[in-house]
Amino acid sequence: MNQLPMHNALKPLGWLEGIWRTENVGLGKFPTINPFKYYEEITFTSIGQPMLNYAAQSWHPEKKAPMHREVGFLKIIPNTNTVSFFIAHNFGLTTIEEGEINDYVVNLLSTSISRKAEGSKPPAVLQLKREFKLVDDLLYQTVYMATETTPELTEHLKVVYKKQQESLCK
């Protein structure tokens, strides 16, 4: 997968590198929307810099239609456990999440959220909290969100991935 050696600073995050895909549906919910199910593939790729390139694509379980796409970077400050996650979402949102890695757990909290003003539907996202956790050979991701109408961080997404050899999302 990677052609350049992984940057030494990334060693604590090395377990994330690769293609991860859901085998069972992920679950989405929030007080202001109907619960939904989805499949997703995420990829963390090293290109020799002290960050992992990131891409995520979700799709509807029955219709197979694309649902959400995001791209970004997971950066680590060398010789620390401090990480930053920079993400651009396909509906006009950009986020910066900061936190730390401890063993096989990455905890992140948003420090900046921007959204396209024209055409963005309410309510605005005010805060995100995210956790990636490796347990055995499965990667768990839970995302919490707060919005203008639901100001408390509330579980929004819960999904489990298994490492893959090849991507379905080309």
C-alpha cells in the first residue's frame, strides 16, 4: 500500500494505516433525524510525512447509493501523543479535531468547525467528539455531535470496521 517508509512520528498511529470497511451496517441517529443505517469504507495512508492521509465513503445498504464523503489528514506532533484531524466533508463542512492517542485509542474533540453559509441546511453543527479504538482486529468509531438545536454532545454515529486488502471505493 505505501511506497515510502512510514515517518517515525507516525509509529504510534501505525495500526490505523490501511483500508477499513464495515461488514455489518453502521448506525446513525440524532434527536432531530430518523435513525439510519449505512456501510462505510475508510482509508488511512502514509506517504512518508508525519501524518496519515484520510478518506471515507459511506453508502446506503439497500440502494448502494453514495451517502457521505470526507477527506483529510490525521497529524501527530512528533515525540508526543497529541494528534489533530483535519476533515473536509462533501456537504460544505470543514472540521479540526484535536486530542490524543493512548495505545490503540484516539480521542478527538473539535476545536474549529466551519460551514458553507449559502445553501447549508440547519441546524449548524457546533461541536464533534470522535473516538477510534482498535479491539483485536476490529476498528470501532463513535462520533458525538452537538448542534444549534441539540447543544449537548449526543451520539450520532457508531460503526465497526475490519481491515481489508483492497478498496471498494476507487
